[in-house]
Amino acid sequence: MKMPKINSVSVKLGSLVMIIFLLLVIAIHSTLYMLFVRFHTNDRIQGLLQRSSNYSALLSDHFEKTTISHVLGMESLTNNLLLILDASGNRLGASDNLARLSPENLDKIITHGSLEHGSVVASDWKNEYYFITQSSILSGSQVVGKVIMLTPTEPMRNAVTALGVTNLSVAAIAVLISAALIFVTSNLVVKPLLRIIRMTQRISEGKHDWELIPSGTDEIAQLSRSINQMSENIQYYKHQRNQFLADISHELRTPLTYIKGYSEVLANDVVAKEEDKKRYLTLLYSQSIQLQRLVQDLFELANLEQGAFSFEFKRTSIEKVILNALDLMSDSIKETGIDLKYDPSPVSLYVMGDERRLQQVIINLLENARKYTPEKGAIHIATFAREDCCIIEVTDTGSGIPEKDLPHIWERLYRVDKSRSRTTGGAGLGLAISKEIINLHQGEISVTSREGAGTTFRIKLAKIT
């Protein structure tokens, strides 16, 4: 298996976890050490002091050999050492195992005469072999002897050593957990991330021949799906861009070809008849108008998408917008033998909008309906209110739009029937412009269509009073 790099995410994460674990272990060890030492030391010394005080009190009442033997017998059952002295420091009794003490240490204990009743002689468990306490034996107010007790400090040192070993074991386990975490994250996190990096690098190079295979529902799987979707979208938009450039080239080529051809004919005086010259000039003019319209539509759409287009929002009558559009379009629609009908709302409808731009949308929809509605067909416009909205519907009985094309009709230069659209002079920009205008009015525009039965465009705008 390939080892992860030092600067990889898995190593950094594992190191962070290890450092946190070690800091926790150190903090816990320090806390336990202080609590354990303080409690255990105090417990041992206080217990030892209590026993020596009890014995000194007993001997203060009965300072005789029988009592001394009885006290030594009781203490022989423990690990403690007991030494009983008279006022001169002579031994009156001692534990059998007191011989473990060196003569020097024993003399030091015996001759320690400056201690008060009940004081601690030795409490340093690190450097001393015993905890030592002493209590005075009193006869009235006179000191007649001492009870000196000793208990080994070795169990204390062993316990502290065991605590340290335990904490070291925990630290070692933390290191192992960190190593396991590095291994796991390397396989579960880093490897998918490396694949994502390679995928994005290929996307940046314009290559879309890879696809990530996400597993699960975690964030990395979601990221993989998003990158796959991004790659598909980039491919789609690249295709759309290329198609857009091809369509623009075609749309420009057609009128430019006409203009070039007829202008050459006129420039070379090939046409003798004035009637033919006038016809050619009319064709040149119509092609230049078509070219100008295409450029203007592209310019408007670019400005709308960039938010650089100015709107004059004011209280606008929907009926006035419709009637103005019908004044401009009704003659051309009726000339093609199409029945045009308008059903206005029974109540006046007003929106906050740009009257000229909304009129442009209605004209685009009517022009679109006219192109795809056959002779003796019908176009129906209706307006009505629904809750807090104004609804405008433009319905035709034309050829309809195939279901597969419905999601794409709002795209620039998209044509359901490219050959028919070129014949009728459309560039496929009207619907894209209309959608942008409605979006900038905070409204909605939608379409329903059935192939062979007709199409309905619906505009929904917020109603005002």
C-alpha cells in the first residue's frame, strides 16, 4: 500500500488527533497524579498518626510492660513498625521487623527530641523509605516516653509508577489510534479527494472523459455528484456555445450573402431595368433590417443577462399593454388567415412594471404564435386575476412543441424547427429575451404544449391596486 505524504490531509488529521489525545493524557495524568499523591499521602500519614496517638494515649493511662506487649502484638499484624521509648530514649519495646532499619536511621529517629506531641517525622515518599510519626506518652503533664510508628513508602512509589505506566499505555494507544485514523482517512477521505482533484484538473484541461463514481451519501459523495453534474453542464454549455456561434454565423451569413450578391449586381450595372433595381434594393433593405434586428436582439439579451438594461418601473395597466401590442400585430396576424381573439379581465389589472418591455414580451409571444399557427387557426389572449397575481395567457392552435424541446425553448437561438425558423426569419432570441424581462419583473413565464394541438404561454406578475 502506498504511504500517505507528510503534508496530506490524513497525516495532518491523524497528527492533530494524536496531539489532542496526548495533551488530554498529560492533563489527566497531571490531575490524577496530584489528586492521588495528595490523597494517598495524607491518608497514610493521618492513619499512622492516629494509631500512634491512640497507642500513646493508652500507654499514658497504663505505662507498663503488659500494655507495651499488648500494643506490640496488635501492631505485629500490620506492615507498620512500632518503637516505644522512655523519656531517656531507651527502647522499651519494638516491632520484630524493626531490624530492617539501619542503626544510623534508627538513632536519628530516637534522638529526634525536638518534636512536639503528635508531629510527623518523615513525609517525603520520594526520598524516604518510611512515613514516620511520633506521639508522646504523658504522665500528667510530664513526658515519660514516645510512641514512634513507621510505615513503608514503597507501596506509594509503586502505585505512582503503575499510574505512570497506565498513562503511558493510554498515550501509546492514542498513537495507534492516530495511525489507524491516518490509514482510514487515507482510504475513505483522501483517495476520493485525490480522484476529485484529478477529475477537476481534467475538466480544466477541457477533457470530460472521466466520471466519478460516488458511494454513500456523505459530503464527499455529494461533492462527487456535484462535480459530475458540473462536468455535464460544462459540456452542455460548450456545446451550446459552439452551437450559438454556428447559429450566429449562419444568421449573419444569410443576410450578408444577400447584401453582398445584390450590391455587386447593382454596382456592376448588370441590371438594366429600373423595376429590377428597385426590387433588389427592397431585398437589400429587408435583409439589412433583419441583420439589424438580429444584432439588436443579441445586444438586448446580453444587457438583460448582465443586469445592465434600464427599466422604467411604474404603475402599468395590463389591458393597455395588451391593446398596444394588438395594434401593432393584429393586421399581420389577420393577413395570414388566423383568427385573433382577446378576452380581457372583467376588472382592471395593474402591475409595477415597464410598459414598453412588457409590450415587447407580448409582441414576441404573438409573433411566435403567428409563425407556428396555420391558416384558419386561432390565437387567443386572456387576462385574469388569481389571488395576488395578474395572469396573461397567449394560446395558439399551432403545431405545438415536442416535449423534449420544452426545457430548451428559453435558450438563445434555440429552434424547435430550425429550417422553418430560418424561412420565417426568426433567430430564436424572442423567448430568451421575454424570459429575462419577466424575471426582472420578479414574475414567472411558463409554457404548456401538446404536439399537434397548440401551445399556451402563461405570464404571472404581482398585482397592485
